[in-house]
Amino acid sequence: MNSETLKKTPLTEVCRASGGKMVPFAGYEMPVQFASTMDEHLAVRRGVGLFDVSHMGEVFVTGPDALKLLQHLTCNNVEKLKDGQIHYSGLMYPEGTFVDDLLVHRFNERKYLLCVNAANRDKDVRWILEHQTGDVQVEDASDRYAQIAVQGPKALETVQPLVDVDLSAIKYYWFAEGHVDGVPAIIARTGYTGEDGFELYTPNEPAPRIWQRLMETGRSFGVVPCGLAARNTLRLEAKMALYGNDIDRTTTVLEADLGWICKLQKEDFIGKAALLKQKEEGLRRKLVGFEMLDRGIARDHYPVFVDGRPFGHVTSGSYAPYLQKNIGLVYLPIEHTAVGTPFAVEIRGKQVAARVVETPFYKRNY
Amino acid sequence: MYSDDYLYTKEHEWVRVENGEATLGITHHAQEELGEIVFVELPEVGKVLAAGDTLGSVESVKAVSDVYAPVSGEVIAANDLLADKPELVNQEPHGGGWIARIRLSDKSELDSLMSADDYEAYLGEEKKH
């Protein structure tokens, strides 16, 4: 795909002008890093960072039967959501595997916003429309929204001067409708970094101005613009799954160790039968976190050996800039998933020792 | 930036030859492209390499970059300091961040490497693409 066929987000040009090294990602031209992935990662752990996440998809599901449809399509229990609350969930195939992972925002009983992966947006919308029943409307609003993620322990103080709502009143995984720099916005206390933070859904046109304003209000906290590379290492330290790497059409929500978003006691939903069966029969493999014991960085797709035999590959692997360790995620046979279990990752032809560790690798303590 | 006492490769390695021994590392340009280096895989001393063989690798948070032997010969030293201080490659790419030393088996191979002027011209060409 050449740069002419790539889509731009409302912030692509701002990112380029700020020194972003631009790459194609999910059909968009996105910054992979600005000055330094390491500095960006650490700024988010210690202060605050800004991410253009406008590529993410926004899909509204509205109408009297919206709740019913989402209960049928996703594995978490949408009935439990209160107005203004958000949860992480999975859009399920009948096999209990992932069409996508997503955030479900409840405005009220008849209005929900789904935040979905950019690369899956068209597939998700098709899937939802194929299963649409009753009085419900599905709108792909992605092209109407810019999205800025403000992440880090200083995110609240960075955003607060620009908004007309009391951010301290919004709990983690809740949202409010308000204004950012005078512009109507959805202000969600969510993120993909393992830090506190906000994801601001704004109209396209004022997004570059809001970005600049956040760079100003965050200045005393050392705010930096952050690219996809830092977003990836941050989410990996927090053991947040990446669709296409750690979860996909071949991995069930239970195998992905996401049982906490899989509410098998709720009414029937797509994938429930398969997941109940898998739970009864017992898992044969599970996603675990690991760290390298010997020297070497495990990277995505590197082959894995258990007891000397090949078993799949690393789904996500990297140097962890905050932890200063080489970490990763991998599906291992269930009998090899206990913390401490040794196995090997093949790095350029050599088997290098690794072991299963507790996750998340990083947990914020505030 | 690029010393006349060194020779350079298209893969962005430098070589300094003294008494039939070639000390090598990655160039300033290469380390700048990679960003912060967090891991260096060093060659084993005693290993015999042909020019173009993979000698080791240099890794940033995001990327892995192989380091190739610019010349043929036996590895007679590796910079063990890089095991604990890979950032030396960023800080002193042409000095303290050297990666390995090879005893040349065929001095004529040096003729195919670039001079500092040639390398800078090559960098200029690469930039245009």
C-alpha cells in the first residue's frame, strides 16, 4: 500500500509535523514513534503522553433492542452496565473465538458506543449487521470522530484545564459527555497502557487544536507525543491483548485468559455453547506471560519449544522499557502454564531459556 | 562524523584495520535509525566467518537489525561490555560501542568497502529513495 492510498486521521499531519515517523497501520498513516520509543514509554509511566488513536472504530448501537443485540453478540454481561459505564468485551464467533475485542460504553438502555480495532472495523460492522434483529440501528461513526488518548499519572491534571466536567468524579472505566476546549466530546477514563488516563472522542475538525492545547497543559508534566511502538510496549507490560497477535479467530476468550469478560451464566450469546463445552472439558492451552531467563529478546512470531518440542510461537514479545526485562506472551499447553515453568524461545536459530511469570508484568500502584 | 581512517559497508557497518585485524561496529547513521539499543548479540570468539555472514545483531525496543561480517576471518574479540551496556552503541558508535574484531583472512576484500566520502555519498543517495 503506498502513501496515496493510506487514510489520514485528523491528526496525521500534526503528528508528522511534530516529528512522527509515519508508517502504514490498519490502512492509516500513523506515527510509530516520535523522538524515542523509550522516552515515550517512560513519559507515560511517570508523567503523561498523548496518542493519536483516531484510527480506532466508533460504532453506535441504538434503539429499544440495542441491549438485547449486544447481549447476543458479546461475551461480557451488558446488562450489568450502568449509564456512563464502560466494559471490555469480546465480539464472539460461534466457536467462542474473537471477531474482535472492544470497549462497550453505555449511554442509556437504548444507546451504546462500541470502540473497536481499526483493522476489524468493517468486519465488525458487517458481523453486527448480519445479526441485527428487532428495533436497533447500527451506525459506523468512525469517520466522524477523532480520538486522543491522554495516558499517565498526570493525565487528569493535563486534561482537566480543558474540560467542563470534574474528571475526578469519573471513575476508571466510566465516561462523561462534556466539552474539551469548548468542543462537545465523550470523555472516557480508559486506555491501553496500564496507566490512568482518558480517551477523548471529539469531532475531527478541532482535533489538531485540542492536541496542541493538551501539549501546552501537559508541558509542566513533561508531556510527549507517543507512537504506536510505545503504545505496544505499554500495553504489553500491562498484559493487555492485541488483536491479530494474542487473540484472533483461532483463540477462545477462555484460552486468552480473559475469563473475567466471559459471563457464561448470562443468557444465550454467540459462542456460549462452545465456551461452556470448553470449560467443562478443560482448556488445553492458555495465554501466559513470560520473561527471558537468558540473554535475548523474544519477538512476535518467534518459535516456542516446550520440553524440546515445538509448540506455537510468541504472540507478543519485546524488551519492556519500564521493567527493563525481555517479556512476552505465548499460548502454552495447560500443564505448562504454572508460574515458574521453564520453556524455550528460538531466537535466530538458538533456543533461549524463558519461564512463565505472574501477570500483569506491570501494575500501577495509584 | 565519518572518519577517513575507517571503511564502511552498505549495511552500515564500519571497519578499522590495524595489523591485519579489523575492528567493526555499526555506523552513527545505523544507530540513529535504530534508536535506543537495548540488546546486542555478540559473536563467539573463535568463530570463522565469511564476508556477508551474520555476525550478531543489534536490537532496539522495536526492531532487530542483523550485523554482517564486512570481511572474512576469525573472530578474535567481542566487546563484552555491550552485554550490560548496549547503549554504548548509541553513545559511541565508532568507538566504545565497537562490536567485534576479526583477523582478516583476505585483505583484498577491503577493496570492496567504501571510503568515508563514498559512504557519505551513499547515505545521501539512500535518503532520496
